[in-house]
Amino acid sequence: MKPLASRTDALRQSDIRAITFAINQHGGVNLGQGICDLPTPEPIREGATEAIEEGHSIYTAFNGIRDLRERIAEKARGFNGIDADQSQVVVSAGSTGAFVSTCLALFEPGDEVVLFEPFYGYHQGLLRLFGVTPVAVPLAAPDWRFDPAALEAAITEKTKAVLVCTPANPCGKVWSREDLATVLGIAERHDLWCVTDEIYEHMLYDGREHVSLASLPGAAARTVTISGFSKTFNMTGWRLGYAIAPEAVAEKMGLVNDLVYICAPAPLQHGLASALPMPEDYFRDMAESYAVKRTLLCDTLETCGFGLTRPEGAYYILANTRELAASREGFADDTQAAQTLIENAGVAAVPGNSFFGDPEDGRYWLRFCFAKEVDVLEDACERLRAFLA
């Protein structure tokens, strides 16, 4: 029997999936995987039901139905400040699908892409799968500061792009306009593409502003902006995301999307398009609700001995276990700490090594997700306090 493709040699089940399996087996509260267990808004659910009843069951255009692309472009112009037309939008199978299409349209095997750590593990994993080398530039804890000199030092003749996640998964950093302008300036000097993942763009706290890199002067021509609907509308299983890119790039991404996915789910595209735009108070209420949950979980984790910086955006907390490791058994490293919490508190968190190029850098970190119903989150907090406080 001939061997499997070598590109699969390093593939393994993600720690996020593994932790979800473990907490499901043990029983308890899963604060690991970034699944919003809140209901999908009624207008979107009703729109999808009507689309199914109306027979929207065949393939759509490979870049998505025009109605949805027009609504995405309208939102990009209004909320993101990106001067986008529907021809620049590619609807895909979630924001991950949009990232796959971006990678296959822009990068060759042997290219390098700079990303900032702690990073979203699927970004690193997909780059490697496509033969692209991820080069990590650290953000400095505890406030996850960006050092322009470190970015400059990471760029080589093989570098093709810089990848920015804002608000950031897992650390919650919201990139400022000034930092993004610095990234853009460096990208311009080295003639690099910019790719942004902005899936958590509506989840901002303490009066912070979301800035899209592509909205900065001169940025749109070299930037692919990735986002989606999974997190904002609590529909992670629907698999609807998108990218906005220069028209020539979007055309190639659409062709890649056709080969890999054919199209995003047709009735769900129609259902979502019929419900957009959602009223502004939906986004305000969502952010305010998450802010309350952020406070609840941050207060609990600090009471229990974790170190943390309160996230500026998204719905994750990257908590440090160094003090717990010094004072309690079962916290020697991130993997052991995650298992200890499952077995003793019935609460799942993701080991920190998932978010760093060198697993040792994640040794004293755990990621917690607070995208839960209040009663579920309160249950998790009670469990943590009973075990650690």
C-alpha cells in the first residue's frame, strides 16, 4: 500500500476538539470550544425556513448569491469603512472556508506568512497544510503589546503576507488604528499582502473601536478582509462566512471556492440575506451582554488564582496558571491543568500550547470562552470556585 500524503503527517485532532470530547465524556460545562450556545436570531431562523419552503435547494453562484453579497458590501461600507462592491465579496463555507480560499489564491508552497502569537491555531494549521511556513511574532503579555521591530525582523525574501486577527482569538486584543497603520506601512515597504480575520468585530468592550485594516488609506488594494456570521448571530454550524478582496483577487478566490466547496449552503444564504441588515440595537445588546459575562468569568478566575488581562474584544479569556502551578498540584503545565479542571471542577478550558508556535510558550496558559447562557456560565463559575477558591 502506498503511503498517505506527507502533508497529513503532522495533522492531529486539535486540542479544542479533544477537550470538547473529554468534557462530554466526563460531564460538565464546556468553556473550551468557541461555540455560542445562544439562540440564532429569529428573523434569520425564519428566513432560512422560508427559503427551504420556497425551494432554494440548488447550487448558487460559486461566490454566493448576489443579494447576500450586496448586503455584505453595504455593511462593509457602513460599519467597516471599506469601499467595497458586491463583486469584491466571496461567500464561503464559514470564515475558515474564506481563509482556505485566500491561502490557495495568494500563497505558493515555500512562502512565509507572518502571524502574531498567541494565534488562532487553525490559521497556523491551514498554512502548514498548504506548504506555507507560518512565522510567529510575539505579542507581549500581559497587555499583548505589538512591537514593530519584531515584525520587521520576521520578514524575509520569502514573506508573502502579514495576518492580523482583530479582535484577537485567543487573547482578546483589539488592534488600534495606530498599530494597524504601522503594520500597513511595513507591508507597503516590503510589498506584502495583508490578511485580516475580523470574525469578532462586533464584540468590543470599554468603548473600544473596531478598525478594519482595509479601511486605512491605500490599504484596500493589498488586503483580504475575512469575517462571517457564526459568532455574531450564534450560528457556528451554518457555515456562512465571507472575504472582501480586490476584484481580481476575489475572482480567483471565487474559482477556488468553486473547486473546494462548490458554494455555501443555498437556503441558508437566502435566509440570511432576507434578514439583513439586523437592527443596530441587536449588536449593542449583544456586546453589553458579553461585557457582563466577561466580568463574571474574569472575577471568578481571579478569585481562583488565575492571572489575566481582561479582553478588549471577542469572547475569550487567556488566563495564566503560573501562580496555581506554584501553589497546587495538577497545574504543572497547560495540558495537565486542563485535565485537572475537567476531573475536579467539571469545567473545560483549552490548553495554551494550541496558540503558540513553541508549545512551551503556552505552558502556563488556558483559554476560557464566555459565550454561554448566563445560567450555564454561573454554573461553571460556581464549579471553579468550589474547587479552587
